[in-house]
Amino acid sequence: PSGGLFVFIGAKPGTDLLGEAVARDADGYVLTGEAVAAAGRWTERGRRPLPLETSVPGLFAAGECACVSVHG
């Protein structure tokens, strides 16, 4: 038996307003944490990006716009 079902069939994040300053994946989700560093978009020297930190040091993303919330 099941108490409910959530069907996720697709999404389009509304991140166009961020422009080129904030790194995003091909689907428009904001890259955070190590994904930013792996994409070569981390510019802060002396430390790695924090888990939800974007390519702009000190700017964080979470929820439906962040790549990790949907793609994991």
C-alpha cells in the first residue's frame, strides 16, 4: 500500500536572470560546491567552495534552482 505518489516529469529552472556570472549546467541548474570546481569556474583562492556555494564566492544556491536538488 502507498499513501501517495509524486510524479516528477520535468522542470525548467528560472535561472536566466543570473546571466553568465553564475555557472550553470546545460539544463540551466546552478552548479554548487565541488561541481563548480570541477567545471573550472571556482575563482576563490586558498579554499574549496562550500557545499551550496556557487561560482560567485559567498553566493549560495539551494532548492529547485541548484543542480544538487534535482540531479543529485
